[in-house]
Amino acid sequence: MGNNFSTQPDTNRERSSSLLSRVSLKKWSKLHAPSDTPGASGGNSVRKRYSSQYSKFSFNKKHVRNNSLSDRSSFEISCPLENNNDTMNESIEFQESINLVGQLEALLENPNRFSSHHRAIALLTHQVSTVLDGSSLINQLRELIQEPQKFSRYDKEITMLTRRASTIFENQIQTYHRIAYSSLPLVIGRIAQDCGIFEALVASKDEAFDVASLAEMTGLQQSILEVFLEYMAAQHMIDDVGDFLYRANNVTFNLLKPIAIYGLPVFNDLFLPIINHLGVSVNDRHGRSAHNLAFNTSLDLTSWLEKNPKFERELDKLNRHQWDLVPSWHSVVDFQEEFTGDSDDRSFVFVDVGGGMGDQCIVLLDRFPGLRGQVVLQDKPEILHKSHVPDRILKVPCNFFRDQPIQGAYVYYFRRVLSKNIDEAVIQILKAQVPAMGKESFLLIDDKVLPDMKLTVTTSMLNLLELNILMLACFNVFERRQSQWLRLLDEAGYEVAQIHPYSDLHDCIIVAKVKFRPVMQRLDMVDQRDI
């Protein structure tokens, strides 16, 4: 892990030195192979014990540089019976590791002298190597937890591998519990937020609190709080430092960031009921989404939120804080240089279609305060009424399924609008912009673009897969791949000039123009491994 990979020694002398450093310098008095929990074999095993004094496997003293193993030295092999689910617990115990190292060094220097026992030696040395490698991994994982910054270069790989490793030894009961109780962290996290448990723990940095103190600070019944705290510690939301004392950790502080403060209630109250109806919706004869079934409505989620302002406000806050954590599309596109050309004060330089509260219009003007031309925010009248933007931003009500009223703008911009609509609706929306677009007009689509090829699952890819499930539950649609975007744009009458990825969550800017009109210098499609 990290930079601690060992290399294969080139010579016998190097091998013996390497082995000596791994055992004697660590001063391990005993080496134990990993074993299952007590009783895992049901006691149904045959145990054989061999002594270095009496066994035919004992080493000849004259071949050893150091003193021979004492009469107490032994190794032990545990062999479960065949009817014990094909599991085997092997335990090798060495009581004088330094003397053992001496014997192994003698073996490496003069292997022919031990040829009569080569099979037994090969088996045992393989088992020793397994024990040492396992112990090394455990030590590295402990070091990772204590000093994570030392391994930050490999954070994504380590995260995915440790997630997989955490399930590799699962039995059927553990798998059932992990899946069946998977919503509990969300529910308990929401309770901890509402009751002020996280705030209480971070009130004094690095200080540990007992249950009674936290009960007094939060007003929760002590017996109930104790149950919550033990679970939160088991889920690593907080640290259990022993004797029923708890303190904040990095996850605690993460759960006090705005994305969690707004995100946990939204998911608990809005998205969790929707996701719980996904299984029914996929077989619904009427094509209703999980959202339709969860809230017994015929309205799409966007229209339903407009009639449920509490959810709409909370979701808007969450979206704003999520977007703040994603790189800006301006990091890959120089808007002023590439798109505004010879614009003047009367030109429409940027039309944000379905732009909601106008966040992207504000970002554009903050980035280019000297930008010449008019910036337009378009959405439904009731949404524009709730938006608070600078006077320079022109609010224009629109229905993006109908012809675009702003003629000849330099850029028509869609952010996360098209992805919420089925293919037929997307084509209709895109076609509605075509009559308004001039020879210098560009269409910018700011959305997820999944690669057509299969990619290795990383933490970012996992987040995207989770989002895809949520999109399916909420809108009966899913995130589109590059080939799907190209097909939709082609059918709507556009030619794609460029695709710019700008985040590891596959956010991209698609740059397109109407067909049969001059386009910018054609670039090859981006390498899909970068999308």
C-alpha cells in the first residue's frame, strides 16, 4: 500500500537479510496466522503437533548459525475435517523467531542440505510468508488510519479496494445486515443533526464526552442516546475512545458541512420514499415514476416541487452547495474569447434557458465583469419571480418547448435541464432553439456525459451510478452516454464541435451549432477515458 511495496531480492544473501529485517527487527515473539472467530470450526477439527526435537521435520543443528530451537519450539497445524464447509484454519506458532530466522538463512545458503524435506519446507515457508504479508497489510492499514495524508496520492484506489476488502470475508448474515440496514446511517445521521449530537461533539476540539454529558447537551434520554452513539461509532461517524467516551472525527466535521446539513434531510424526507418505490415503478403498466407512486401524484417532480415549496427550497439549497463543490465549466472554456466575438452592448451574449435562480448568469458576470452584451435568464414566470439577480440580468419568461423568443444570441445555455427529460422531449426542446440561432450562435449543454466504454469503478464513478439510480426513480430517465447525446443532437439538427470534460463526476460542456452553418474548427471527440 502506498510506497511500501516490497521488491523481490536478487540473491540468497539479500533474501536472508530481508527476512531477518522483517522478523527480528520487529521483535515479534509470536506470529499467528489469521483465524476465524472462536468456534467457527465448531470444534470439529483434528489437531497435529510437531516438536523440533522429535519430529522428522526438525532441522539439523549443525546447519544453523545461531543456537538451535529449544525443546519448547514447535509449529502447529490445524486441519478441519472434510465435512466442515471446506474451511481450513492454519495456525503456525514460532516461540523463538530469531533462531528460526537463523535456520532459514542456513536453508537459503545451503538448500541442498535440506533437500530431503523440501516439500514440507516449501509448505511451511509459504504459510510463513502469508502470515507476514497479512501482518504487514494490517500494520499499513493502521498507519493509513492514523496518518492518512501519507497515502493521499492513492486515495481513490485505496477507497475502492478497502470497500471491496470489507466484504470479502462476509458470511450470509453479514451480507444480509449490510444490505437490509443500509438506510440506517441516513436515518441516524438525520436524528443526530436534528438533536445537535454532532454540534455537541465538535464544541470542544479533541475532547471526549461521556453519554451523560451528551444527554444533558442534547436533551435526549440517556439510554436512547447510548444506543445511537454506539451505532454512530460503529459507522465511523464519531470515534469511540473507550469507557463509553465519544469524540468527533473527520466524518463528524463532514456531516456539519452545508452539503450534509441540507442533503440529509432532503434524502431522508424526499428521496428515500421515492427510491423505496423504484421496484414497483419499473414494472408499472402506466409508466409512472417512483416519484409519482411515492407521493401519489400525476405531476412530474419539477412541477410537484413548485406546489410543495418547503421541499423546493431545501432541494435548491442542496443543489447550490453541491455545485459549489464541482469545478466550474469556465475552467475548460474561455467564454469571452471563444463565443462573444464582436459583441456590443445590444447583443445577447448569454441566454440561460431554464436557468432557475440565475446562478450561472451571476457566475458569468463575476468572472467577466467587463463582458459586453446582455445576459438573459429564462424560466417559468413563477420561478423568475422568486429569483434575485442583479439588474443587469434580463429576466425573460419562456416555455422551452416552444420557439425561442431571443433571436441571434451568441450562446444558448442549458444546465441539467435536458437530462431530466425523455429523448423525445429533449429533441423537441433542442429543435425549438434552432429558428432563433444565427450563424454565430452556439448551443452549450452543461450536463453529465458518460463514456461509451466500460470504465473501472472509482469513488466518483460510484457516485455517478448512485445518481443514475436517483434520476431513474425521480424522472424515469437516466444519464446519457456520449453516443446518445450525439444521436439526439443529430436528430434535432445540430452538429457537435467539441466536448469538454471538467469534473471527475463526468460533468461536460457540449459545444454544438446548427447543421449546415459554419462551425468552429472541428476537433476530434475527446478521449472517452477523460470523460
